[in-house]
Amino acid sequence: MTATQNGPTGADVRSRVPMTARGLSDAAFAPTDWGLLATTAVVFGSSFLFMEIGLRALAPAVITLARLSLGALTLWSIPRTRRTRLEPADARRAAAIGVIWLGIPLMLFPVAQQWIDSSVAGMINGSMPLWTVLWTAILARDLPRRSQTLGLGVGFVGIVLVSFPEVPADGLGDPLTFLGALLALLAAFLYGLSATLVTPLQQRYGSLAVMSRAQLGGIAVVLPFALVGLGDSTFAWPSVLAMLPLGVLGSAVAFVAVATLIGRVGAPRGSIAIYFVPVVAVVLGVVVLGERVHPLALAGSALVILGAWLTSRREARS
């Protein structure tokens, strides 16, 4: 849906963009929805690996600026992105979502991963669907139905089991480790808010138009920190090349996929894609690094799949 050519008043714009977290369909997930979920999970699941490679030579803010810039170039190179016009108020909303969904969290996670393992970061990142439910209840006065609520809970238990075997023996006892965990938790908190806010905009304009503007909002807030971070960065080909998949896939394809899924099935249901991120990380560890899988990780993966199935079932409106 594209914006009208007439200049609406602020009240008109607000009336056409209601605060909703409901999807366009209450039905069980279609094959397209599962495809979007799989794309999001695989790309986000591999992003932590590329961030670790980037951190060997680049400052966290430089990594964030590089991935957002590459993501923006990817999306703006698509003609449909450039053809879609947003109402000025909606363009500002999209840019603001870019600040809290892309700019701030994508800086927080690389900083946090300097002090916490990627397994801990993935486990905390997995709390995003629960924060989405909270924000949906506050902003949209809506809650998922019983089966979806059960699925969200089962899925979260699953990611805890998947990640727990890799948690350091001293837990969060070290102050820097605790700070890293708090930063990751703040990022997940903002992810949940963003998923709720993006729903009505995505349903009106589509993911390409909204996320391309969001990328610009994220770049604006990250740029000053990245310029400072250049002094703490060095040039290394592995770290630089890691930015390509992190930007093109992690900041363009994955965010468009998850925004599309959220618009189709609703914010709480769509956010379950994040539950598969630690599972993907475990699979990559086995396939790429030859790591062994802990029995708890296998049990947790089964719970993640069960939780996703429960959440994906047909949603009965109240």
C-alpha cells in the first residue's frame, strides 16, 4: 500500500496508522511464514559468528556502521524501495524505529560480546519475544491467546537449555560479564518494543520501504560513535570481509524477512523466529567447527520446535 498524494493532517495520519500488533492473518503459519522464519533464524544465528570475527580488528560501533551502511545500500538499490513514498510522519516513525531496533541494539551486542560469550548473548537475545508480548500488552492492549502464550514460554525454556551448557562456570559473577549481560538484555528489550511498533507501518507500506528508512535512522545515531571508534580499529581482511554477510544478509535480508513475518502473523507470533537463533548457532558449531552437542542442547532444540509449532497455530480472536 502506498501513501496518498494529498497532504493529510496529523489526526488523519494517526487514524490510518493505528497502534496494533496483530497480523494480517490469524491462521496457522503458511509455508511462506515458515520460510520467512527460517531465513531470519539462519541469518541472525550466523551473525554472532561474523561479529566475533569483526571484533578481532574493528571497534563495535564501526562494525555497526559498516553493517547498517551495507544494509542500506542493499535495500536502496532495489527499485521498489525508491518508488514507495511514506507520509512524512510515517517516515519519521520508521527512522525512530531504526534508532531503537537497529542503531542502539546493534551497537550494544558487539560491546556486550566483548565481555560475555556468544552463547550467553544468544540466550539473552532469545528473551525478545517475551518483551514483545509485554510491549504489545502495554501499547496495543492485546495479548496472545492461550496456545501462543504456552508456545512462547516453552520456546524460551528451550533456548535456555540450548545455551546453558556453554555458559561460563563463573556465571555472571565478574562485573564486566554482568555489565555485558545487562547491555544484551537492554538490546532485547528494545527489540521487543521495535517489533510492536513496526507492525502497522509494515502492513501499510511493506518491509522494503520501512526498513530502508529505518536503516538511515540507525546510521544517523551510530555515525558519531563509529568515527570515534576508528581510532581503536585496525585493518584486517577477515574482519572487513565479515562485514559483507553481516550487512547484506544480517542487516538487510534478515530484518526485511522478520518485519514481513511480523506484519503477516503479528508481533508476538512473528518474534518466535528469534528462538531458533541459538539452535542455528549450535548447528553451525557442529558443522563448521566440529563441536559436540550437549544433551541439554538437543532437548532444548526439541522444545524450541515445539514452542514454535504451538505459537504458529491458528489464533482465535477474543
